[in-house]
Amino acid sequence: MAARYYNADSENGDHVDDPSEDALFMLVADLNDTDNTFVVIQPDQDDPTWFASVAVFEEGGYEIVHRDATRREHDVSVETSIDRIAGDLIKWLAARSF
């Protein structure tokens, strides 16, 4: 079944349709600095207008990017708590238009 709202894809090929907060937690927890360095969440549509990404940060922690072209948003932050990352992503995703 295709995603109704958005997909999460990691560098190692993991794919989750409409991921829950727990699924996002697991995707981020599985990131490492060798072969699975990022996960991208974006709408399940051609030419998406927004995305969020989480990448392993070289100095430790994770770099989080939120980009929404329709709202002219582009935020970059660094976080170490996977709980906080997953929770913040779910809140940010809930505010997107589908």
C-alpha cells in the first residue's frame, strides 16, 4: 500500500510509508557514520515542496534540516536526543499540507 501522506527513506534502503514517531525514532537510531548516514522524509508525490532530513553530524549528534518552499522555511539545527528529534519531526510533519 502506498503512503497516504509522506515517506521516510534512509541511505541504507529502509523505507517506511507514513512513519509514526516510533518508526522515525528507529530510523534515526539506526543511522551511523559509515553506510547509513541520513534519512529523508518527504511527501509521497512528484516534485515535493517540502522535506525534512536527519544526518549524522561529524562532531556528534545529528543535523536536522526542515525545508518548506511554500512557506519559505529553511531551518538547520543540531540535536543529540533521538527522542526529541522524532517528536519534533512528528510535530513539524503534522503542520505540513498534503
